Amino acid sequence: MSAGKGFHIIKIIRRPWYEWGLIGVWFFAELMFLQAAIASREELEPRAALIYWFVFGVLLLGGFVYWIVRRNSLI
């Protein structure tokens, strides 16, 4: 091995059972709010659709932040 090159260590972290449960609840909530937003738009209820789209976006952003934090092993 030449100088200046090192080994990379990959650490595999398993998720506990309750974390999988929370991911399942998050995914279910995402699907429900997405379905509600699309249905409200189809029923010409713009205020309800806007609220559902907002909640869907906040949940999606929260999931993305969780993924970034988990990927970087900050928690």
C-alpha cells in the first residue's frame, strides 16, 4: 500500500425495532395526507387541500432531515 492512502472503515448500525415502527407510522401518515390532499383537490376544496399539502410537506421535510441526521451518525 502506498503512502497517503488509508483504509476506509464502514460501520453498519442496525435500527432498533421501535425505530422501524416509527418509520412505518411516518410512511402511513405520508400516504394518508397525500391521499387526502389529492382527494380534496378533486372535490374542489382548495383550503383543505392546501392544509393537507402543507402537512404532507412538513412530514416529508421531517423525514428528509431525519435521514440526513441518521446518515451522518449525529444521533
